[in-house]
Amino acid sequence: MFGFVVHGSHLMEFARAVGDFDLVFEDVGRLAATGPDALVAPPTFLMAADHFDPTYVRRPRPGTSWLGSRPRDSAQQSGFHMEQHFTFRRPVRAGDVLTAASRPGATWEKSGRRAGTMTFGETLTDYRDCDGELVATARWVSAMVERKPDAPSPAAAADRSSSRPAPVVEHGSAAQDLTVGSAWTVVLVEDLTRAQIVMYAGASGDFHPLHSDDVYARDRGHAGVFAHGMLTMGMTGRAVTDRFGHASVRSFGGRIVSQVWPGDTLTARVEITAVRAGDDGGTLADIALTTTNQQGVAVFSGAAEVLVDESECPRQDSNLRHRL
């Protein structure tokens, strides 16, 4: 268990790292404000709480051997972050002082052709405010594999490349598009740079050498460094907040499907899958999300639930927005 503070300047840094260039994140007055109308964090921002975790292993710590400096252990089982999910009781805002407490969740096994037996495990983290009220819960799903996954066959890769969904032209406002089956696409990043990967490492606190050290990555069988899966998810979240606003998000989660490399261009497809009345009033929409690279290969598959009534959850700034 550890405590942390949500600083407005940290929200600005994190938003930039995931490609959220809403000008509200550069408004000094909003960055400094606290209280119920303070700046709302991007939906994956709670990953950055790791900066405050005194035992976090993906950050070099005095007196502790850094994993990037350790020799490769061929007998060590391989593992990776497979899924991440967030459920919000209320938005996370600048000025919040939160406590994070983690606990183990479910574990299960599955056999696969490419990696042998896979062992899955959940870690659940509750984030509470100073009054002990639950603000959000995060669910991290990791997978340990029997062996490094075999490369997919050329035929399988070709099948995945040919399965890219047809582009959907975006039109209308969120309210006008609020019908089941409404869909649109959002270009998240063109030619992803190593600099943005470094920006995300700094903003999130995840300094794993697979995302920064070419020698380390190649020694472990990769072509080089690649993006954090949570960077891909964070950029995908922008496809939701651009349309519905940051304060609207009630849940956001999904599966990290494939690696994202420097130079990739990512596009998210957003589809309304259900519209219903919320328990506390207002209208909720379920959203399906698929992010693909320039070859049409899916790299992230997820879902979100948003409160769509504009009077209930206005955007932080519905008019001022720019792109680099």
C-alpha cells in the first residue's frame, strides 16, 4: 500500500505522452485548480501511480540490482502484460490524494500451440481518497509462458493483414451518433517515434529496458525496442475522450494483442455496441475499440463504458484542441 498525489503538471506530462493534446492540459490555471471541478486525468493515468510505489521493479532503485543490467537467464520463464482494465466510481482529478492497495485476483491456465502452457494471474488495485471512498479499481492481467511464442506462419500473418476493417467516415456529434452500430475511426499516431516511447516511460514510470535498450531487447529475441502496451492503450483511450470527454469514462479496458514498433501508424475504430439507462440516471453507452497498425494488424482490442449526457459530463474543453 502506498499513497500518491495527482499533480496537474503530471497530468499534462502524461497527456502529452499518450498523444492527448487537448489545450486544457496546458492551461496553468486549470493545472493548479483542485476540487470537484479540477482537471480530469486521462483514463489510463493511474498507471503513473507507480512513480510513488517504493518497491516498483521497473524503475532503477538505489541498492537494488537493475533488471536491465542482469545477465540473461535462459531458464527464466517469460511473461508479459496481457490485459488492463479500469473501473471508475468517479473521475480522477488534479489535487486528489489517493492510496493504492493491491491484492491478488484469480489465476488460471491455458494451453496454446505457439507458447505451450500459459499461466494467467490477476492483480487488483483499489484507489481510495482521503475519506476512504473508492475512486477506481484497476485489474492487471499478466501471462507467464512455457516458452517464447513461435513466430506466426506467413499465411497467418497475411490473413491478419487482410482483415483490416473498412474505414468508417466520422460524422456528427456524440449525441447524433448515439445509436447502436454507429462507428468511426481515429488516427492515433503517424510514424510513432522513439521519443514518444521515452516520453511515456517518463510519464508512467515504466522504465523496462525492453522499451529503451536495443541491446537488451535484441538479446531477448526482439527486433529492437518496442512501445509499452499501455502506451498503445493510452493512445486508444483518446479515441473515447476526444468524442465524449474525460469525465464521461466509467470503465475502460482491453487486451494488448500485438507489439507496436517505432515507425508504426495506429488507427482506432470505435463502435457503439449498446445504449441504456444508467442506474443513477443519464444514458450509458458501451463502446467497442480496435486499434490496428498500418498493415491492418490488430494491436489492441478493448471496450469502454461512457456516460453520454453532455449536461452530466461535459468535456473539459470541447472547442480548444490541436494536433502536433
